[in-house]
Amino acid sequence: MDPAPTTYYVALSGLLFAIGMMGVLTRRTAIMMFLSVELMLNAANLALVAFARSWGDLAGQTAVFIVMTLAAAEVAIGLAIIVAIFRQRETTNVDVLATLKG
Amino acid sequence: MLTPPDVALAPLLPILLVLAGAVSSTVLGFHLPRRTLTAINLVLLLLSAAAMALLWSGPGELPATAFGGSLRADNAAVLLGLTIVAGSMMALLVSLDTAYRARLSFPEFDAMLMYAVTGTLLIAFSGDLIVMLIGLEVMSLASYVLATLQDSRRAEESGLKYFLLGSVGSAVLIYGLALVYGATGSLSYGGIAAATAGLTPGNLGLLVGGALLLLAGFGFKVALAPFHQWTPDVYSGAPTTVSLFLSTVVKVAAFAGMLRVFGGALQNAPFWASALQLLIAATLIVGNAASLFQTNFKRMLAYSAVAHTGFLAMALLGTPGLGGAALGYYLLVYTLMTGAALAIVAALQRTEAGMNISDLRGLYHRHPGYAVALAACLASLAGLPPFAGFFGKYLAFQAAFQNGYVWLSILAVLASVAALVYYLRPAMLLFMPDRTPAREYPHGQRPATNLTVALGVAAITVLGLLPNLWYGWLADPAIWELLAGR
Amino acid sequence: MLGIALGIGVLAVLVSALLGPKKASRAKLMAYESGNDPEHGGVGTGQRFPVHFYLVAMLFIVFDIETAFFFPLAVAYQKLVPFAFWEALTFVGLLLVGYYYILKKGVLEWT
């Protein structure tokens, strides 16, 4: 059986990216926005791996490694900030965080 | 046995020195007092600048590279790196006077600042998209922490906003990177530039999509409208020392990344320039219009940073030779004048929210030195001769104009005329008769801040009168035409 | 083929969502904790984890991902030059810096 063409993977990753983007735009709690961002990062990873296979080039796969690490570091820092805010205000709804505006 | 990677120490040295500062702050912070640690970091930054100056390659010399071209210490990297170091030193010097008062946690502030500088230098020295991405993320992650460091509701709110929007920007940028890789089969700037010439229509579509996503991602990082919404909240909510760092060094680095990617790797790719000119037009209108209506001085400077993003990005529309030189000059001048103005705010503010513009009335009669320096900074930000801001704006407009962006240049000139209003109103208030009681923070010696302000103002005056002191190094178009390598 | 497969999948979800009876009962709304009755009303309904738990979890994420870098190294180890060993050691050294910072901050002390 032939392996699926690269287009399929790219289409799937585009779909994941779009879902993540929708999530960021519509969700109002920090955690859910943050989860959506992770989805977007994984969409990029899928695209990178698919392209790396179609070009027969390992650079794309190493890039995935780097992006995974970045995502983990982002999780750590993001959760730290969210926990710090939650301790002070008991909410992570971004609409409530509106001291700064104008 | 595989061949060992091509690790050269010389091009890595400036970055390693800054990293050494970051690591030593992390470890030694528990054993040394704050001022000693900051002094060590300042010395390491100076050494890093010296190491960069030694990397300067004269005519005919090939720039030093490491890791098979992934790290390029070419002249562009050196010039941008020196600008970054100048901004970082301003932030550290000001923190000597204000970090304690602002309750910035120690040693995290010093460590995170140095980690962020490491990332910014990696961007300036990058030779492929991966190194650029690592640098960008190291810088961004450290900046999110910096914005949150102060234990106050304002700082936490600004940190969360910065984090959420910044991580969306990163994700968009990474997806763009993946698409560009898919279109060209290469992650190195040189490889991408070489591959853009002969693409199939399908791959061309991928490339255009990738370039636009990269543009949006960088738009988040440099605060181009409509991706600028976080900027005023973060710059005015973060402690002023941190705002100084974010609005100078981080912006310079993000522009360095844009210069590498769009001026180097994607210089022959279609369509991104048209999209960029729309973003710039929006930025110029939004940034300048919003600045007009601010009552808080720190927030006005934040919006002025957005407006300046528009002016700075115009240089990217020029031909690489002219535009790169214009951007290099303008970035240094922008760093110096914004840094000096925010240093004055940091010294005089009573709270980290900055001061109201009306509180500046009669400052000349209370702090003549600061008032004159602030007036000079504002005049330079407005782009009035003889200060260096004028020359920076002129170069950026010229670069865009000569490359055929006539209507955008006209819009930019109109915008900078409108900008005169909001820059000169506080500048005139400074010299009005003193009728209000003083509203500044009354105490304290501020030798380091004074030094920063004096050097910054002296530099923008001298660079305005004798622009070639800095522009002379930048003027060679060959520097900027080889951003992607040979 | 793909269209039929997608169509059946979407249809199954849609139909069951539209036609299925929706009756909430106490047992259904109860948080799932491996069949036991949830303690303290279940997670999210009052009881909270101490913040300390999050700190340790975050540290775990970071250090866990860092180990992922050792897998390629281990796979290719026989073919690598000695230089790779020193590179890996530098990497571990930088991790140790972070570990020292955590220790000094007292994150790992359970009181």
C-alpha cells in the first residue's frame, strides 16, 4: 500500500492549526487559550515532519525536536504565570483582567 | 565515525559571554549582593561588545561562521549585536537605581535579563531559521517572566497578556517556518534564498503562505498593527525598567530577525512586501492616533513605540542595501532615545504606573538636568533636527520612497507631522511656570540613571550632528545584501 | 472513499448527539476517579491541589523533555566522535545550573 501523500498530512496540520486559532480567538480562559496554542504548535510539528519526509531531509525532524522543547518551556512559564494570577484573583478569565486599558 | 561539528569559538564568544553572565547570576545570586551581580553582568556585556568588535570583517574578508553556517558573525550581526548590548546596558544601569524600589525579585531579574540578551544575540547572529527560532523563544520566554517579575496585580496582568499573545505569535511564526521549509526544502537562509528562484506553482503557494505567517508572527513580536494590542498594556503595566528593556532590546532583536528573514532568506519571495506595507500603514495610523489621546506619560511612550515600529519597518521595504543601513542606524537611535526617556520616567515616577503628562509641568524648575534631557529625547523621537531621530526617520523614508512606496512615504511624513503634537506638548509643559507641587519621587541618589541619561542624550545629539560616526560603518550595501550568506 | 468514511463518522456523532436521551443523574455528574467515590467532592468542585504540586509538575515537564535530547545521542553514540560526549556534558552542566537554582529556592522541600 502506498504511503499517504504529503498533501494529506499538510491538510490535517492546517486543520489542526485552524482549530487552534479558533480556540485562541473564542475561548476566554487563559488555560483554554493556552491549550489552543499548544495545538497550533503541534500542527506545525506535524507539517515539519511531513515535509521532512517528502524532501528526504533530516533538518525538519530536528526542528520538531526543538519546537517540542520550546513548547515544554512555554508550558512551564505559562502555567507559572497563570498560577501566580490565580492565587491573587481566583480567576483566569481574560475579560476580568482589564485593569490596563485605554 | 561522523565528522565533528564545525564549532568555532570566535563567533560564539559574544553569545557565550552573555550566557556566562546569565548562568552566573542564576548560581551566584544566592551568595552575592545585587549591585555586585549587576556590575559583573555589565562587565560581561562590555566584554561581549569587545568580542563583537573583533569579529568585524574588513573588505574582502569572509565573515566567521560556526556550525556549518548556522551561526554567522557577519558585519550585520556585529552592528545589530552592538545595538542590543547598548540597550541592555542601559536597562541594567537603570536597574541599579530602581530595581530595589520597584521590588523586582532578585536574582531573577538579572538572570532573566541576561538570558533574554543571549536570545537576542542568537537572533542577530542566526544563519538559519532554527537558530533564529531558538533565539526568539529564549528571548520571548525570558521577557514574559521579566514582565511578571514584580509582585503586583498590574505586572501579573501585563505578564499574562504578553504571554498569551506572545505565544500565539510564536505559534503562527513556527507554522510559517514549517510552510517555508516545505516550499523550499531548506531551513538555512542561504538555501531558502537559492530555492525561491525556481519553484513549482504549488510550492510557490506554500512559500507565500509561509512568508505571510512569518510576517504575522514577527508582527506580534515587533508590535505591527493589527498585532500590536498587547504593547501598550505590557509596556505600561510592567515595571519601568522592564518596559525599557522590552521596548528597546526586544524590539531591536525582533527587527534583526525580520531583517534576516525578509531581507535575506525571502528577499526574492513575492507578495510579503505588499502585505507589509498595509501593516505599516495601519501601524502608523493607529500608533500615532492613539498617542494623541494618552494622559499617562509612560503609556504615551508605549504608543509612541508602536508608532515607531511603523517608521522602523519602512526601512524593510527598501532595497536590502539601502534599507538595511537605514534600519541599522534607526534601531540604534531608537534604542538610545527611548532608553533615555524611560530612564527618566523610572527615576522620577512615584509608582510603577509612571506619571501623568500634566505632572511634568514645571519640571525644569525642579530638575533642570532631567527636563532638558527629556526635552531632547522627545524632540528626537518627534524627528526634529539636529537630533539623531530626524536622520533615522529620513533614512527610513528614503529607503521606502526609492523602492517605489510613494504613498506610504507620504503617509509616514503626515504621521510624523501629527506626532509633533503629542511629543511637543509634554516638552513644552516641562518649561512652563511652576504652579503645581512636585509630584516626583523625592529621594535618592541616582548616579547610574544620570549616567545612562547623559550618555543617551549625548549620543543622540552627536549622532544627529555627525551621523556618519555610526552610519559610516553601516553604509556599505554589501553588508546588507549578504544577509543570507553567499 | 474518504468522503464516505468522513460522512459516516460525522453522521454517527451528529445523530447520537441529536437523538440520544440526555438525563443527568448524580452518578453521571460525579467526577470519575477509577470507580471510587470522589473524595472531597472531586477535583474542581472545592478541593484544590496545593500550589507546590504545580511547581513540581512544571519542573517534571521541563526536565522530562530535556531527557528527550539524550535518545538521539544514545542511538548514534557508537558513531559519534568524543566531542559529542563533551557537548552532552555541557548540556547536563547547564541543566545542573537550573537544578541548583531550584534546590536553593527550596522548591523540592516538602514541609
